[in-house]
Amino acid sequence: MTSFEVHVQRDVLLRTLATSRLFRTLDASLLATIVPHASLHRLQQGECLWRRGTPAEHFHVVLRGVLELQRAANGPDSTLIALFGPGESPAIPATLERRSFVADAFAATASLEILRVRAAPILELVQSEVHLALATNRALLDHCALLHAKIDVLAAGAVHRRVAAFMLDLVERFGDEGLDGKTYVPLALSRAHVATYVGARVETVIRTFSQWQRDGLVATTKDGFVIRSTDELRALLAGTTRDAAHAASS
């Protein structure tokens, strides 16, 4: 692993654990017992957090940036299995079952910050701490929901509908509505990442975003995406909007 471990004070780790989605429901005394097993890691884009086949000996929580899980395909390219953003915990099933990771994990954004907690003491505490057991169960259900969302994206139909489904998934997970009525998704993803996730050619995804940019529907910034109307995206996904340009490009 090429990540940079950040050496921080105990109180910083305690605050990070207390505000993380995975551990925030635990009381202070229980969090204090977890602190010695926790660490913060920072990666730059393209750096690997773990490799397929590595024993899943830690729980992970994404604090900032996006983590991508990739698995080698039969050809020269890799398949993008999933993306995990702030608050989400990747590979929960493998960690709970003490298995090995089934995919490689890379930083998908310019920087990535990860909270990592040794699994062995957590799995021991789960046997006696109900709140911790419930927390890991919620994380497992969240992981299942992400996989179902990926299936929904791939099953959406034409490319522009798959991209619309993907954008709506990002809105659901990370979007915030601004005072101007627009929705902001603070995840800076390349067209290549989007194309791999939705199972399409990069050129087709570029044309889709270019059309949306001209229409004022979705704008791309250095910080992520700005969506004028999620209702319009839902209409595209449902096929209730006439969009010959997108249909032709798909």
C-alpha cells in the first residue's frame, strides 16, 4: 500500500470516529476503546489502498475524496465495480467475513483521506456491544444498496439514460441543494470514470455531457457537478423527455 499514514493526536482520532457514519452512534467510552486501533491515511490520485487478494483486516471509512474498486477484466481494461465517497465504507462484507478483498482499491480523485480501523478488535466487540453490531449491520445494508444502485444504472438502457441514472445516484448519496435551486455534487470524476462505471465508450459519455452542458442541464466544475434540475434528469431516465440527440449518440 502506498498511502501516507497521518500521525494525529488521540483527540483528533476520537472526533473523526465520532463523526464517521460507521461509528457515530457509539458512546464516548466505546469510541475510546477503538481509538488505539484507528489511523488516518491520505492517498493521491491513482495510488492503491489495497490489492485484490489482500486479507481484509481493516474497516475503512472514506472521509474525503472518492475511492474506486476495480477488477481486472479478460482484456486489457479493468472493470469499475463501485465508487465510494465521503461517509461510505467499502468492502464491508469481506471485512465482516474475514475474507480477502475481491478487487483493487484506488484513489479516484486528486486526494483521498481514509479512516482505517483494525477489524479484529471490532469483530470481538461486536459480540458483546449491541450498538456496534447495529452499526456494522447498517453499513452492510448501505453496501447492498450501493450494489443495487449499480445494477439500476447498468439496466437503465441507452447510454444517456445510464449516465442520468448514475448522476441521480450521486445526487442521492452526496448532493446538496443550493440557494439557487441547483443541486451540487462535490465529487470531481473524470469522463473516463463515468464511462467505465456505466459501461460505455468515453466518447459517448463526453458527447452526453457536452449536450447537457449546452442545454444548461449539467455543468462540470473542478469541484464536481452542478445540476440545474434533478426532475429533468429523472425525465431523461424515464424516457419521458424527447431527446433525439442523445438517442442518436447512444
